Amino acid sequence: MRARPTPLSSRRRLILSTGGLAILLLLWAAGIGLLGQDLAMARLFAPGQALPSLAHLIADNQLTTHTLVSLQRVAVGLFWALLFGIPLGLAIGLSRPLESATSGAFQFLRMVSPLSWMPIAVMLFGVGDAPIYFLLSFAAIWPIILNTSAGVRQLDPRWLLLARSLSATRTETLLKIVIPGALGHILTGLRLAIGIVWIILVPCEMLGVSSGLGYFILDTRDRLAYSELMAVIILIGALGFALDTTAQRLHRRWGRGR
């Protein structure tokens, strides 16, 4: 019988995580050093240029508005994805005929890149936040639907039989057994959705809007401010890491043992 690995302490996890980030920073600096021998412009993307630019942008409060706008768009996109995705996932998980009827269509739509819908979204919703909300919601809904339905299917049938034997209504069964039992899978779907949404957010914010981190990247490119461009990339990575960590902690707190 294979022994279970010993869990790492919080302090050791922090040390290992910090060490991994330090190695990544060294690889970044080494890569820029190699490229800089043949391409002088590459030195503008070095850590020694990007990190001070990030500190300067944060100190001058230049990124606050763009960051808040991007986070708002992520929140709205996730809200609509959860609003439609959870009920659909519950219905599919509880009904085999509905699962068979929707499986092919949903798998087809899921495999279409959300970015390929950009021209259609702009034609339907115009330029502004509306097409971004649509694209983010479209990207986020599939992991929520699939994980919610998987969570319902893994429920112990004896709990559902017990609910019927106690004359529980459908609403009571749904609220007391189905949703709590599938909550871990729902939170897993939410975590996957956050990762997908955060990845496609930047290209979505290049749709003619005048704010957001994606817009700021285009602005730095047009101004040839390459150190600021790398600074924004670092900020995007840090914010994405923070969002994923938050989702992971929610899963640990609410999802396990349900």
C-alpha cells in the first residue's frame, strides 16, 4: 500500500514558492541578457527596467483605475456565467436525457475559442463593455456547467433515496442535498473559470475601450514605453495569482467534505 505524502508546513510551502519565483526571476534576467547581445531593444524588458517602472506606476497611482476596471469586468463576467451555468449544470446532472441532448452542442461550443466571437460580439453589442462581458461570460460558463453536472452525478444515490423516503420536496432536496453535495465541484469550476477569464481579458480589452489593463498594454506599446509594458505584464500575473489563491482558499473552506 502506497504511503500518503507528508503534507508540507505553511512555512516550508512559502519558502519553496519564494524560491521558485526567485528562479523565475533569474531565468528572466538570463534570457534578456542573452537576447540583449544581438537585440539591444531586449534590454528594455529586463527586470532592472520593469520592476522600477512597476513601483513608479503604483506609487503614482496610474494603474489603479485600469486595475479596478479590469477586475470589475471579470466580476461581471463570472456573475453571468454563474447565474446561467450553475442551474444548467444542476439540470444536466439530474437528467440523463437532458445531458444526452446537450452534450454534443455544448462540447462543440466549448471548443470554439471565445476570441473568435469578437467580431460578432462587437456587431451585436457595439464598442464598449458589453461585448467584453459577453466574451468573458461565454468563456467562463463551460467549466462551471461541466463541473456542476459532474458534482451532481457523483452524489451518493442513497442520499437522494433518503430524501424521497422522508417526503422531501424537490426544492428541499436541491437545497439540502444536491447543491451542498456538488459545492466542491462548483468551486472547482469557478476556479477554472477565473483562470480562463483572466487569460482572455487582456485581448478582450483591446476592443476599442479606453481603460483596463489590456488597453494600458496597447498604450505603452504606442508610447514605446517597453519597461512599463513589462511592468503591466508582471501586475497581470500577480493579480491572476491572487485571484486563483482566493478561489483555492474558498474551495478548501467550503468545498471539502461537503
